[in-house]
Amino acid sequence: MRLLMPITFLLFSFSCAMAVASGETPWALTGWNQSAPPILNGDSSSVRNFIDQFVLARLKQQSLTPSPEATPETLLARLHHSLTGLAPSADQREAYLADKNPRRYEAALERLLADPAYGERWARHWLDIARYADSKGYAFLEDRHLHFAWTYRDWVIDALNRDMPYDQFVREQIAADRLHPKGSGGRENLAALGFLTVGRRFLNNQHDILDDRIDVITRGLLGLTVACARCHDHKNDPVSMEDYYSLYAVLAGSREPDDLPRLRSEPLSQAEKDFQTEQQRRDDAVDHFVSLRRAEVLSRLAQPSVIAPHLLAASADAATQTVLSGEYDLNPAVVSKWRDHIAAQSDADPLWGPWKALAVLPAEGWQKAANLLASNSVRQPEWSRALLQPVPVDRMDLARRVAELLERARRGEPALAEYKLQLTGPKSPLNIPLEQTGKLLGRVDRDHQRDLQRQADEWRAVTPPSLARAMVLEELPDPPIARVFKRGNPLRPGPEIPRQFVDCLVTGAPVALEKGSGRLDLAHALTRPDHPLLARVIVNRVWMHHFGEGLIRTPGDLGNRGEAPTHPALLDWLARDFISHGWSLKHLHRTILTSATYRQSSTRRPELEERDPDNRLLARQNVRRIDWETLRDRLLQSAGRLDNRRGGPPEPVLAWPHSNRRTIYTYVERQNAPGAPRAFDVASPDTSTPRRHETLTAAQGLFLLNSPFVLEQAIALAKRAESDNDPVNALFRMAWGRAATERERAEGVVFLKGSTQANSGTPSLWSCGQATLRDGAVTEFVPLSHFTGSAWQATALLPAPKTGKMHLTASGGHPASDASMVVVRRFTSPADMTVSVSGTLEHPDYRGDGVSASVVGPDGRVIISWSAKQRAIATIAGPIRLLKGQSLDCVVAPGKDPGYDTFLWSPVLIDQATGKRYDSAREFDGPPVPAITPMAQLAQALLLGHPFHFVE
Amino acid sequence: MKHFPDRRCLLRQSGLGLGALALGMMEANTVRAADPLAAKVSGHRPRARRLIHLFMNGGPSHIDSFDPKPELAKYAGKPLPGPVPVTERVTGAAMPSPFRFRKWGQSGTEISDMFPLLARHCADELCVVRSMRTDSPNHEPALMLMNCGEQRLVRPSLGSWLVHGLGNESRDLPGFVVLCPDGLPVQEGQNWQSAFLPAACQGLPLDTGRPNTDSLVEYLHNPALAPAAQRRQLDLVRRLNPVADPLADPRLEARIASMELAFRMQVEGADAFDLDRETTATRKLYGEGTQGRQMLLARRLIERGVRVVQVWTGAGQPWDSHDDLEANHRRLAHDCDQAIAALLIDLRRRGLLEDTLVLWGGEFGRTPTVELPTPGSNLGKLNGRDHNPYGFSVWLAGGGVRAGTVVGATDPFGFHAAENPVHIHDLHATMLHLMGFDHEKLTFHHAGRDFRLTDIAGKVVKEMMAG
């Protein structure tokens, strides 16, 4: 192991502070610990494999004894939790307990490793590392979905289920595009590149995107914090800025293509072809508009009358420039290009010389100076006389003459041949590269472009799964040269440095990252079996998921403050065993799960509490609290509703109607994550998370007590149990995975006797829907079908084709993007009455062309309409006669421009006879909750109980 | 190695146990959880225990509110002498303030007629910092810097740091609550993100535009079950899961306690949001509008132990007056002037101002020069101001703040902080100091290094602090 860095460089997270201070080699950088499993003298009855030899040897040193094996029932539940995150079904449990085969445990283990639910569970652990999300984070007005992130999630599930060797698993995620070039096999692995591409987008700041990717590679795979070296050499660890910018250059050598590759290669059905054609049409509309506007703007910028003020601004001081900007429509980017262009011209140039001399002179006395120059200059060539004769009146006059001459040159006047390309050639200030087209478009153009882009993205959002695409990277033809940015500032690049792998992880000569962008070399360098780090890190994390704690208890921090391993020789023996068994994760699971150490009871013992309260020596198992995904999955499972379909686009996590799919298939929102998963400590999708926090908060309790999701599962669980001969006992079995004790059953029966059915309140008189508005009539009312917790909408995710961002909340909403469609707040009258309508319609955005609102009577005819654009107006109407059961609709339609249409409008109806108010905001309500029977109340209580939340 | 028994003892005394739970971040199984507070407290006496941050999002104009610039009148309609710094868009000639300033209170603090009630009643409470500066002329990075101390990368917000450092003294409510009517500000939830700190430190956003204030907290009410029925459920859970075994995992008891806490929050949390429980006089003091409602709610929340309340003007960036600055600023200020003055008066009356820090301000200020037309971006009326990160004003009041003072100054035109410049990091360092922390010591170890709110910068500004 090479350790040439000065000691102040020792940044490594494996090292403990003491090692750094004393100058010892940090633990993580040492080579393999070669210690073989210790031979145990005497009783070895509790040894099942080498893990136990290591663990027992340490226990013996401390004169501690291991715990006895847990009961078969506990073991089965633990095994299921470890491998699939689900609970064993009643049948599985009974079959297991009845099985007389002495190897029934091993058989169950194999069954679970072969269960696709295994990949779903372990993929979630990996997605924490990969800071997975289905959205970009804050994206201003851009489409914020990562539409195909799920193809990466599904690839991880599949790779784990197939037990892809871990080194290959890593290589695919770094360089699948290079491992499987076009025309070769294995292209389905392209989705693996999501590991790099599903991160936050930082408003498209490339430096931050690359920094995020460096972090996910180094901290995610190696537990090493290279990202610290972005602005300076790492203060404590042996990572230098050269290491950082080597990786930076490698990653900067690739880009995400506009046209992502399809994952399946089968021929398309007609429907798929139609979908693609429409997608193409929408994507082309964006390109067409942009190139059209680009051409128009460039042609305007080439007119002499437009060039002239640009020249003036290019040669003016800042204050004059700002005044000029007020008078003329200047493009700042083009002004700056003209400035560079002028600066590059010779002072003796017959066209530019006079301009350079005169443009900077003050207005006072300007003409005199021009006159002087005109009379003293050699009037050669002939055409140049037009510049100064007759003497120009002011700078603008001169600028126009320069511009006219450039125009004559462009038209091909032979005498001006040397200026021919100044308006059209590659070095012309008007040669704006395609990728900088944005600089040419004003905000009006950009808004329109965004709107077209939105339409293309809405369509993309409903791509059939069979047309899904991989979020790949592709290498640039000319990968950039590696340079250190001084203090992390891209405007201060240093000299060229060699592209090579992180130095402290290399034994011997530097490992160059040369070929192409160097990404494939990086993939190989990361997975070289001669360095223990990659294997140590993953083995430690797998161990952590089986025991609740890793052998290194700080799995994300192997640096100065990280802890040293509790069993270093065991960790290395396991890691080498893992590598020698083909980097097989399933082999690793098998080894750990068949050990006696894993199979111990988790019961606490007084002497252990006294001497090893943190259970570092592993004299027992740890009780585990289930995480968010397991909680939600098990709620569905106990309700008998868990939907076992695999893969595909994500579904909302808690919106109504509730998705019954496993939680790994729910949408991960990066920006405004829903409260419940966050409350239960899901990993932040902003940072690679090897280990989650575990907190206890009231928000968790509120979710379990009151959320419609939990209530719905409790009701379903109760229904399931009711069909049993002994419903109370059945409830315990289904919720807790075991039969009730006599006492528990009696408690349950007493509870039922004392409970009464609870009904939810009366349904709201207001409902939300969509309808068609044509010729002053509203027809085809359809209730909105999805409720997010605060909004009703027509589809699970927004935006969607036609309906766009359409939704209604208590106070307002957004109309459809289709102008013939209206979003409707419908009041159904509880009695015969005459009402008046009041309220305020507001269009708060300062952009867009506003919305229009109407009140529609029971006959479907519009009674009155208003429109609001960037303002608020009162909406007063009535009196309107309603008979009992008749409806009054308050509808909102978009303007011609379907963007920026968020509105506020929550009308209030007032019964003219009684003065009673029907307030659409106050009475806004989600879907009704069905009655909660005593059985359902008991079911919910069991779902609140410890046995549901802890695994022993 | 006694921390399990210790924690158990803590939990046994149910009141304290709940208090500990209310920290919201009992790291139930980590070995380093022992006491996340102990090492963080710097040792000096905290002057404030709570923070209310009134966030005027969009960037209110300092030149028209708290930083009079009579010099501008001389250049009205003409370019300012000297170079004009780069801002987001192009600006032109000098634009004198259409607002009228005068000196207020005994301190003589100058405030314009944009905030007449605040000026009349609270001028002597304020410490106006006129020399603020930030690093970016764009909303998103400037918001991130003001809230999280970093422009682009994901870092915990000031509120999250405070909840992490102080714990949450509320037994029934989250530690950090964000109030914003009718939608979210630009950059949305990132403004109150906890990043790598535990999720319980994150701000809980509430839409104060909603008419039913008691529906603000998610899942606060059961749609069908009455509290009595839920009480029976929890009692059953307790009976079915007796914690008789002294060796039982302490997390079991802690979990029961967290559900008891949730149960109580249904009643007491709802109380915090029920403005109808205030007297008519108090409600009149704050005014009837959205701003009055949310300021009053802010007071009710901190009164009940919420550590940090951030109150936003509204969705998007309301103060961003690229056009019609006078009309827009007058309207926005009129909406909140009474409510803000009422908040300060009410806090003072209740003895809460002494240990509550109040911060008012936006993410940057505005230019002394008029914004020139840009196609599509403004209406080209030549009566608005562009963003100005080089100099702007904020004010503080309450706990430990030197009341009735003005700190620093901008240049004669209000473009640059000229005298005693205060960077956002310095503001943060000072606020943390007032709340009892050394900004260099309030750290969290993550990804191989110790992170802090002020990164590697920040100095405590003595002039802002009472002696």
C-alpha cells in the first residue's frame, strides 16, 4: 500500500483520529488482514461456520457466552425480514413449524433468496446508496419528473435477483454504455447508468451535477469522501484536488443524450408506433420553434440598423450602455461578442481603425475630432471614404456607416472581400453556437418554448412501459482535459493533470483513466480485486442490514471520526470469502444467515447489559424496528391487499385511491417529499445514505392513528379476520404473525364488547370534477378520481396530456391545458333554496393570459362569467333557484395560453332565505372514510402494537 | 456505557420522557446518540430561545423602506456616476424613492411611510442592519444562502440547525414550522430542508391561505374515531405490550410514549391553530387579513414551545417588483405592516420578546437604478428596480438585539454595503450567537467532515447585540 502523502493529508474515513495522530497507517488503507478463523478450544457446539469462530473467540476473551438460538417462529420471521422485508404468510409459518427436516431453516433461506421479493427489498437498500428519486429536485418551470428513473430501479431489482456478481454490478453502473456498445448484447444493462444520472439537477449547473456524481461513486461505493477535495486538498484524508479533478474530468467527458435509448428491442405494435410518432411531433415542435426563432433573431441582428447600436454599446462605458439598452433592443451576449471582435481588430485597419479611434471619444467635441481624423487619414482604399466623408455627426452616425460597409462586404462587393465573413463566417460575432441559442431568445420566446416543451414532457410522462428508455450517459468525442480548478472555481483552471484513479487506493504505479473519457477504466479500477475497500464496504453494509449494526458501525463514514471495526479479521475474512465466491451477494447472505451468531436470540441478559450494552461483541441478536417501506408493505400484507406485480412506472405513495403495490414502486419526490415517509426516516434522496436515521416522533404516531391509508388497511384486515371461526385470534395471527395468548385474546374480546361503530361525518355538499364547456353549456361532468391529501386531480401524477396540471384544492387550483375542458366545483343542493354566489377570483401569476370562471345553473347553461389576468376580481352572482338535489357548478377554463394558470377561487353560496353559508373552501373534503367497526378498531390497535413494528 | 439505563430512567419519568421524545430525534439505536446537544452548546448564555423569521420573499427594496438615499434625487433620470455593478438584468438611470422617510422614536431610526405602524410603534425595538450583502443577484441561490448558508449544494437550513442544536421544547408540536399562504416560495421545500440532519429537524410547511387552520397539520384528526375510542385503542396497546421486563428494549417504551404524544397533539396541537381562542382585541390588533392570521399563529406557536417559525409573505416571490415598485411595495407592506407591528407589540406585552429573536428581510435588496425593459420579463414601465445583492437592509428585534440602532451603511446611492458590511454568514453567526451557539462549534459530522451553517466563514457582529 502506497502512502506517500504527508500525514496532514490522511483524510481517510476509515482511519480513526488516533491513527492519524500517531502516524499509523489508517485501518482502511491497510492490506488484507490475513488472520484465519481462530481455533476454539473446548466446546464448539455453537459454531456453525467461521463467523461464529471469530465471534466466539472474542466473547471468550471477555468471558461472555453467546445467546441460545431464537425460537423457530422468531427465526423464520427474522429471516423473512432480513431477505424480503415481508412477514411470512400463515401458510408458510405453519408449514415451517410442522416441517421435521433438520435443514428446514436452510430450505427457507433458499426459498427466500429465490423469491423476487428479495430483489425488491435489497434494491431499496441500494437505492439509498444511489440517492434515488423520480424527480430532479427544484427545476423552476422545467418538467421536474425523471420519467425513466424507474428503469434504473427495476434494473437494480433484477440484477440482485439474478445475483449479478457485485463487481460487475458496480461496473455496469459506471460504464454499461462502454461494456455493451451498440450492436452488442447486454444492452438491457444500460439502465444501470441511472446510478450516475438519477441525482439532483441543481438547475442544470454542470459542476454541481458532476460533484454529486463524484460523491455517489466515492462515498457510495467506497465510503470515501472525495467530494471534500473540490476546493482544497482534503484536510485529514489522503485525497488531493488532483484526485477530485481526475474524476471530474472523467465524468465531464460524458453527456446525457437528448434521445435516450429504448430498453427493449422487439418490433413496435401499431399503438406503440402511434405513441412514438406523437412524441416525435411534440419534440419536433420545440426544435422547430427554436430554430425558426433563432433564424429570425439572427437575421434581425445582421441588419445594419441593428448592428449600429450594438457597436455603439460594445464600445461604450457601462453607464452609457445601460442607457442605450433602454433605447434600443440590444442583445447583451451579442454586444459582448462585438466587443471582443472589435478588440481583436488592428488599429490600422481601414474599416475598424477609425471606429476604434473615435468610438471612445466623449460626445463633446466629437465631430471636431472626427473631422481632424478625416482630414489627416490616408483615404485608402476608396470605399473607406464613406466612413468619414462627409464627417459623421455623431458616434451613431459612424456606427451606421461601419454597419453599412459590413453589409456591402457580406453582399460580396469585391473591394471589401476581406470583410466578407465578418457577418457570416465562423469567427463572426453573429455566429452563435447552437447550444447558446438560449441567449438569442427573449423571455417571450423562452416562455413559448417552455410551453411546447411542457407539451412534449406531458406526453413523455405517459410513455407505455414497453417504450421505456435508459437514463444513459454517452461519451463525448473529445473528452475534456483534466485540470484542477483553483479553490473549486471553474473560472480559474490550473495546468493539465494526468487523469488517474484516486491515488491512495492504488498499490504500485498510478492507474491511468485514459481510454475515451476514462469512465470504463474507472469502472475497472474501482473493482480491482487487489484493493480490499470495495468488498469491505459492501460486506459491512450487508452485515448491518442483518444485524442492525455493521462490523464498522459508521458505514457511511470511514474517515477520521468513523469507528474502527469491532471484528476486523472477521470483516476481511468475509470480504475475501465474498470475492472468492465470485462476488456473490447471495453467497454472502447465506454465510451470514446460517451462522449461529445470526440465529441467536435477541433477548437481553443482565450481564450483557452490564458489560456490553451496545452489543458490540455480538453475544445476542439485535431487535430491529421496521422501516417505512416494510411498514407500508406489511400494512398492505396484513390487509391481504399487497399487489405482487413487479416493476414499472412509480405510483403515488399515499394518494387516494391508494396504491397497493410494494413501497419500492412508489414515487420518490426529491423536492417536496410527502410528510409520512420523511417522518419514518426514509433516506434523503439528496445524498448517498448507507444508513438511515431512526427517530421517534409524534408525526409517526399521527400517521398510524389517523391516516386514511392505515384506517383503510385496518378495515380490510378486520374484514379478512371476520370470516374466520375465531375472528379475534385470526386478527392477531394476521397482524402479529402468531396466535394470541389466552390473556391477549381475552383483552381483545373485552375491547370489542366495549366498542361501538364509528362513522365518518356527512359527506360534503361540494364535489370536484371536470367537464366540457362548449357554446355556453357544460356537459359530461366526471368527478375527479385522485386525491393527494390536499388536491383532487384526474390522474395520479401531474402533468398529464389534455388535463395538464388540472387540479382543485380548498382555495383554488389549476384548469386543464385543453381549452374546451373546465375544472368544476359542484354544489349539490340539500334542499329547495335560492342562493347567491360570492367570492374572489384571482390569477396571481404575473405571466400568462389568465383564466376565466363561470357559474353554471342546474340546466347546464352558463349564468355568468368572469375572467382574471394577473389580478383579482369579485365574483358576485344570483339569485339562483336550486331544487333539492340539483347542482350548481363553479367552473374554471384556461385562457389561450395554457401556462401560468394557477388560480385562487373558492366561492361561497348563501341561502337567501336563511343566510346559511355553503363555503366551498371550508367544506372541501377528501374521499369519505367508511365506517370503522369495533373489529376494525381492534385491528388498528394491533397494527399500533409492538409486535407489528419490531422484529426480534 | 450507561446510556441505555439512563435513557430508560429518563423515560420512566413520563413528563421528562415525553420531553426527550419531543426532541423529535431520539436516535433510537445509534451508539452516538447519547446527547446530541451536549457538545454543541458553546457555553455562553443564550439571549434568545426562539426565532421568528419574517421572510419578505422576492427582495424588498431597502432604498424605499429602511435606508434613505436623498442623493438619488440629484441624479433622477440620469446615470449614476461611476460604474454600475452587474445585476440580474439591465438597469439605467437613478430612480429616487417615491416613499417619504422620517425619523421615528427616541432612537430616531429612519423608516419610510411604507411601514407607518411599525415605524410609529416599534422603531425603538429595531436593530436595522443597512450593510447586508449576499453573493448572488438571482433569487434561487440568494434564498438558499439566506436560509441554508450555501447557494447551491444541499445543506440544512438555519431552522433545522437550531432545532438540531436546541432540541424542541414543545411537547405537542414540531420544532420548526413554516407558514406560507397559498402555495410555496421559489425553491420550495429546500428553504427549510434538514438535508443530512434528522428529518425531524426539517420545517413543517403549513398553507396559511387555507381557511381551516386546524387542518394544517397532516393527519391531526381522525376522520371517524372520537378521542375516547382512540384512548381505548392506546390503552389496549399498553395492556397487550406491558413493559414489565426491565431488560426490554427501551425503544418499546419510547414508541408508546411517541403515540401518547401524538394522541395529545390532536387536542393540544389543534388548540395552537385555533385563532378563535384569541380575544377580539388581540385579533383586531393583528388585523383580519392573511398576514394578520399568520403572524398571530406564529405567536401562538412559539408560545407553545415551537423553536423556529418562518413566516413568508406568500407563494412565488411577491416582493419582486421589477415594475410598478411603488404600487406593489405599498400594497405588500400595507398587508403586513399592522400584523408585524402587532406581533412585536404582542410579544413585548407577553414578555416573550425578551427571549424571542425576530428577523425581518428578504434574500437581497433592489437597485437604486431603474430597471430597463427586457422583452417578456417586465412590462417596460421604467418604474421598478432590479435585484441588488451588494447592499440591502434587514432588521432584527427581540432577544439580545441592540434595540433602536442602525448598523452599517451603504454608499450614497444604496448600491454597495460600504460601512461595516455584514455578509449572510455574519448574520447567521450573530444569530447563532444570540441563540447560545458558537457558529464554529455547532457542527454535524457527515460524509467525512464536520459541516456547519457558516461553512468556513462568518463573524459575530457585536454592534448588533445588546451589551
